[in-house]
Amino acid sequence: MTASKETHVFQTEVKQLLDLMIHSLYSNKEIFLRELISNASDAADKLRFEATKDDALYEGDSDLHVYIEADKDARTITIRDNGIGMNRDEVIANIGTIARSGTKEFFGQLSGDQEQDAHLIGQFGVGFYSAFLVADKVVVTTRRAGLEHAHGVRWESAGDGEYNIETVEKETRGTEIVLHLRDNADEFLEHFRLTSIIHKYADHIPFPIRMLGTPKPVEEGEEEKPADIETVNQASALWTRPKSELSDEDYNNFYKHIGHDFEDPLARLHQKLEGKYEYTLLLYLPKRAPFDLWQAEAKHGVKLYVRRVFISEATEDLLPRYLRFVRGIMDTNDLPLNVSREILQQSSAMSAMKKGATKRILGMFEDMAKQASDENTDYAVAWKEFGNCLKEGIIEDNANRDRIAKLLRFSSTQSDEQTVSLESYVERMVENQDTIYYITADTLAAAKHSPHLEVFRKKGIEVLLLSDRIDEWLTSHLTEFDGKKLQSIAKGELDLSKLGDNAEEDKKEHDEAVKSAEPVVEKLKAALGEKVKDVRVTDRLTESPACLVSDQFDMTGNMERILKQAGQDIPSVQPILEINPEHALIQRLAALESESDVADYADILFDQAMLAEGALPEDPAGFVRKINALLI
Ligand code: ADP
Ligand code: MG
């Protein structure tokens, strides 16, 4: 045991976070109290949970609460809890470093725009360090429940890059935080100011937050009476209260507490379910994607309670991974309090809850989608933030695939915005159309200008334009909707002969074109050799000379590029070159005699088709040289 005072320096990231916070959040200083109360409440939760296994941790005091005191003379605010407390190692690990994964990415995302950064910082969890918004010196004295009195720890810092730590005697378990206020923070010494912040942010905290009340009025000649200690907040778990008693504000404040967010949520659901299993859901959809949504270790956002006792942080046992952005709580009576991870994973109560919650969250999305209009853009916002997660759902959640498919929104040849649902696509299908057509590309622009679309434009057939990375995987799992096949227009042979006004005539024309193009097709095959799987005449093109397609069961060029960019060593798939025999360039090629001229033309044709897909020719410099030779 080290009794002496030691000086430590903050981890670089802590220093950075402190600086940022003070600059971005100066207009919202009051959140320090929310954060410190929230930590005290977490500490009480943890103690209550550990005490279910070891009653002695209560040390004879099971009245869990937070006590807040302001001292106008000393200009300090003290926040005291009798929760789990911390030992020396925990103090060093928890307040002095940021152990969270994704810290580096977080700093990378900051834009310098104050408002935007304030959101990110909020999401990241400003937590304990927000104390320095109002204090220029913070003293934490804490003792972990169950340790001897001599094992208390005092931590002290001016937030300027280092902190002191020493071992002290502490009789009561739990944590006391003393804030020595900055010159401009005097407002927080006012009783009314403090109580109104507590109401605003902490009414729903399930532990009493106590303060000394205002002194009682004294009659002439009477002795001064000490003020009573009063409980400021509601002190009951919000989700157990009847809906009728709860205002939007109550719900939103609870969300901000549990979701570490500054903004109100986009949507919520609060339901008590009574069937084979009994549980309560209070779940929220944030307005913005959490900063770590796309990181491998993204935190889930739903906490598990058993009979109002906090059990565990969010895990994949509570909700499927693709819904990791949902925030909130689930509370059940059907699990034992001392539940282990293994029991959780196997319990049928858990899987029933997970299924029920998933269903209701999808229902929440459906409701928003139904209400979507020019005025109500909630679903558009939700789609923008979480659409790609729902696409993961198509891949991950077989049981709900059909429901999720209806929630998908795409761009199409009818709309650049991602507003086209599969249902609305199907409604707009032309006569005899039994297939949903789409194209995948690296960007929306590349998809939109792809030569593959030419014939669809001509025939007035809508095509979905897919340009998110995940779309390649999505379409490999979503092969059908409403009994209609989904088909990439850059794959396989295209048969549009039944569609459009001049179907029969088109078919005849095509057959004739194939026949008369035989010589040029042979020329191209010979010139391109191994580069292509096949060369054939196409109906796809009306303006371009050629395009590349993949065989029906090969991966698309786009997929191949994505995998290669991701560092995967996969063999190249040979594309099929399709040509438009009516195009002047093809006709010129057909007339060429010299073998080397044919070879150059063939290469240019192939490379152009590559470029039109948004990809680079294999030998870009060679391509430029050949083009220039032609131009001169
Ligand atoms: P977060 O609450 O998101 O984990 P904070 O910065 O608010 O981040 O707190 C960091 C950690 O410090 C907490 O996770 C907890 O382990 C510890 N801590 C903070 N306040 C207390 C407290 N009052 N009692 C016990 N532990 C605390
Ligand atoms: Mg916290």
C-alpha cells in the first residue's frame, strides 16, 4: 500500500478531452451535475447488484442515496454517494485515463464546429471530466465497499494535466466529490438553481437525491431552527411509472441520461408486456448515429434490469447487433438477480425479450415510415442515420427479413433521394415486368450514369441505384420481394423482350443484330483473349459502344473492387463485354484490317467500359497513350 502522495499526468486523450469540453460546452455548464449524479447512481446500482451476492457490502447501511451540498463561503459544491466506491487502482484507471475503445476515432471525427462537436462530446460521454466545466479544483475521496477504512483514496486535480493521489482514512464507503468553483460559476451555489437542475436531469434516477432544504422562517426572539434534509427528485424508476403520469420532457430527460445525448430522441416506445414472460421496455431511437456505430466494438445501448436492479450493460443478448443504436432499458421479473452471462445467453426469458423488443422496434420504424410526409421527415432522418444498419438486419435477421425489406429506401432512376421503397417500386412496374432491377456502383453518380441503364431509360423501366458498400451483401441476401426477383442489370443476360411497346419488333431486331455482328464479335474475342469471359451483342445500350457485365453467378465488378480494397486476395472475375453493334465505334472496328489497330481499339473499348463503371483501367497510362494516338 502506498500512503504517500503521488503525482500522475493525465493520459494525453484526457487532456485533449478536457480542453475540448471546456471550449465546446461552456454554454451548457450545468450538465456537470447530471454527469456526476449519473455516476453516483451507477455506483449505487453496482453496489446493489454486488450486494445481491454479498450482503456484507452494505456495511449496515442499505439506504442508497446521493447527497448534495453547496457551501457559499467556501464556494464549493459537494456530491456524496454511498455506492460502490473505488479502490486506488480503479481511481487511476477510471479518472485519469479514457479506456474506451474508439477514442482515437472519436478525436478524428471532431470538426471544430462547436455545436457539432458538443454533440459528439456528449455522446462520447463527457462524464466525470465535466466537473471541470465549473470547477478549477476537484477533490475526490472514495472507498470501495468492503475495504477497510484505511483504504480510502484521495484524488485531486486542477484539470491542468496532472493529478495527485494519496491513501487516506475514509469511514463511510462510496465517493465524495468536492468542486471548488471557478469564478464565473457562482450561480450553482444557489439552492434553487441546483434543485431545478436536479429536476431537469435527475427526476427519474431511482435513488433519492437529498439536499438541505431552505432554512425555516424564524419568529422574533426564537432560536434558529436547522433546515430539514429533503429529497429533491422523484426517486422512482421512470419506466415503472404509468405512462399517463409521464410527460415528453420526463421521457426525454431520461433518454439524455441513459443515452448520453444532448438532443431529444427521434422516437420512443414504452411498453409493459405481460404474457409468458413479464417485462417492460423503454426504448429510444436517437436523432443521430452514435459516433462508434461503425466500429467493430460499437457499444450496444440497452441496459438490462431485473426487478428494477441494474444487471448489465448492453450486450448482444438483449438486441440483435444490427439494432445496436437503440438506447434504453429492459426490465424483467423473470430472471434471477444474480444472473450470469451464461444463464443470460441460455435463458428463454432473455430470448423472448430479445424477440419481443426487436419486433416492437421494427414496429416503431414502421409507424414512422407510415407517417412520413413532406412535413414529417422523421423517417428520412432515421433512414439516413440507421438505414445501413437495417440493411445489416436483412442479412442477420432471417425471421424479420420481410418486415425489414419493407423499411428499406433506395435511390432510383426516378429519385436521387433515398426515398424509394420496394413496395412503391413494385407499384410502378411496367406491364409484364416481373423483376425488380437494380444496379450497384461505387457512387450514386457512377450508378446513375452507368451505360447499363440506357435501355431501361428507353423503355421507361425504373432501376434502383445502389451505391452503399453494404448493398452488394444486401442484394446477395435479399433476392426476392413480394414474389418478384431482384436482378442486377449488370449481371447475366438481359431479357427485356417482353417489356415495352415494340417488344416483338425489338426481338427481331436483336436477332438480326446478333447475326450481322458475328464477325466483329469474333475479332474482339481474339483481341481481348483472357481479359474477357465472353463478347456478345447487347440490348442494354443505346448510346454507348460497350459495357461490362458479370455472369449471373459471378460477383459483380463493384463487389470485386470492394473486396480488393478491403485487402482480400481474391482471384479476378472475368467480365463479359457486351457491345452495341449500331454504335459508330463498333462499326469502325468492324471495318479495321490491321491486327494491331483492332487490338488497340479493343483495349480502348474495354477500358472505357471499365471507366464507365467508375473503375480504373488496369494500365491507365497505356489507355491514355492509345486514346492520344487516335486523337492525333
Ligand atoms: P462513464 O460514466 O460513462 O463510465 P465517467 O467519466 O462518467 O464515464 O466515469 C468514469 C468511471 O469512473 C465510471 O465508469 C466509474 O467506474 C468511475 N466513477 C465515476 N464516478 C464514480 C462514483 N461516484 N462512484 C464510483 N465510481 C465512479
Ligand atoms: Mg458517467
